[in-house]
Amino acid sequence: MTNPLGRLRELGQSVWLDDLRRDYLEEGTLRGLIERDAVTGITTNPAIFARALDESDRYLADIARRARAGAAVGGIYEALVVDDVRQAADLLRPVYDATAAADGYVSLEVSPHLADDTEATVGQARRLWARVARPNLMIKVPGTEAGLPALRALVADGINVNVTLLFSVSRYRSVVESHRQGLEDRLAAGRPLARVASVASFFLSRIDTRVDALLDANPGEAAASLRGRAAIACAEQAYEHFVAVADDARWNALAGQGAQRQRLLWASTSTKDPAYDEFKYVDALIAPDTVTTLPMATLMAYRQRGEPALRLGAEAGEGTAISRALSGLGVDLEQVAGELERDGVRKFVEPFDALMSKIDEQRALAIASPK
């Protein structure tokens, strides 16, 4: 009998694990998720790698070896993550091949310190792409103003891109446009469009956390009735645009040359408010040609208790109506999105810097006690 994760795949939605650590690679955990539970992709970020280093001792010998060989902190960090990402990409390669490059990706993020620097983002993305050297790698680029031209340039280069930290429908529309421009640039240069993949990662629970706080400061039944509805409303509107784009002439011209759709990816799917159902951001957003990313705990829980069914798009226009109702109460979703974007970059910078400090400490210990 197909478990709920497998059922999501049958409904057309890909399940990607929002986690990666060496333990999963060496103990066969990741292989089992791919073969048994229909996991077809992996996302990583600086916070994930920071937790992996904190909670596992499997990196220490590698850090020590590289430190004694004279590697700097940045070089050690990159070597560790590239090794993990390569191994994960190799495990997912059969998925990539079986789906003709539609699935089977591992995402690796550029430094969060580059979020507002287009040129540096493009440069690091190109270097990581060449170093990992796996066709099923996706480079994660933040969906900031500086990230939009970076997306266009990288797609034109034929580099797969995961655009992250999206919190508003308007920014998602800009991402869709930059992606199409990159494909058009590539086509104009006479390069093939096939097997150039991209996803747009729309973050969910953080929207509700911020909006709910605003609603809680606004007493009354109207505000109370809108708690926990902002994120899914924004996601529904983004999905409506995703569907509409697939039918326009400009996209069809690119698709006719082999271009792949940029899929919507639902990120930040674990609930932060204990009053909400644990699968709130999973169940409401099941639809074909989308991706849901699940942390390990949520993935395991959904495997046991999930009840998947096609739900997204069932009530056209509801997301717009909720957004208007929020606006009527003084909630500016664009302002919220801007704040969340800045906060999101910070939430990646801080663990990234902590991770580098931890590696530096281990490096110093290794140099002080050579073997």
C-alpha cells in the first residue's frame, strides 16, 4: 500500500527533504527515503549545515585533516558541503535520469552575505556549479532585488536555480519574469533550453507568524477570523499566476524549444503556532507540478498520518479575497514581505557565521594537536 508520501507523488507533487547531514548519507537514511518514501530532492541552507556540524561528530576528522593540510576556514566549509551535496546528488541521480531532468535535485546556497550583490552571487554560483559538477545540482539564490538579475544570468548560463526567500506574490511574479528572460537570453545565444531547471521557493509559516502578530493587536472578530490564513492566501495567488503563465504565448514559445517550467516550491512548511494542525502547510497546497519541502520530523510524521488529496485551486479567488480583507484591517502584505525578506537573510547569515566560527575552532584545535 502506498504511504502518504508516495501518494503525494501520485498526485503530481514532489517531496523534497529539507535537511542534509553526513549521518543520513553514511547510515543509508537518505537512500531509504528515496527508495521507500518517494523523496525526490533535497534542500539545504546555512542553518541546516550549522545544525549538522553541531549535532554530528562525523565532520571532525575531515576538518582536522584539511586544517593540517593548511586549508583556510572558508575552504574547509566549502569542501565539507560540496562533498555532502555531491553524495546526495549521486543518490538522486536515478530520479533525475528517470524523470528526464524534471526531478532529483539537491540545492546548495550561495553565501547569505551576498544577498544584495548581484555580481558576487553570480560569480560564486558559477564556481560552485563547476566544483560540484553534477547536473542535478540547484544553486540557491535569494529572491532579493539583487537576486533577480542573478537568476536571469545563471539561467542564461544553463545553471539550475532555486530562488529562495519569497514572501509575496509580486516578488514571485518578478522571479517568473527573470526566469523567462534568462531562457530567452539563452535561446537568443543559440543554446539549448532543455534540462535547465528552476524552482521558486515560497515561504509559508513565517508569513502567518508575522501577520498573526499584527492581527492579535487588532481586537475583534474580523481579525480573529483571519489568523493563520495569510500564508495560504498568498500561496494560492502565486499558484494562480503559475497556472496562468503556462498558457501564455510567450511561455509556449519557450516550451516549444524544450524549456522546463519553473515549479513552485512550498518552503517553511512546519507550523510554528501549536494551535495549528501540524500539516497545515502541506495539505492545503497539494497540486500537480509543485514541490513541497519537509524537515525530517514533518516528513516522518506525514508518512504516518498524512491524508493527501488535491486541494490547491479548489476555490478560485479565495486567496485574493483574504488578502483584501487583511488590507482592510491595515495589514500591508508587501511591507510584511519586505520585513520577512530582510529577516530571512539575517536568519541565514547568523548560522552561517556561527558555522564558520565553529569550523575555525575545530581547525585551531587540529593545528594545535597534530597527529
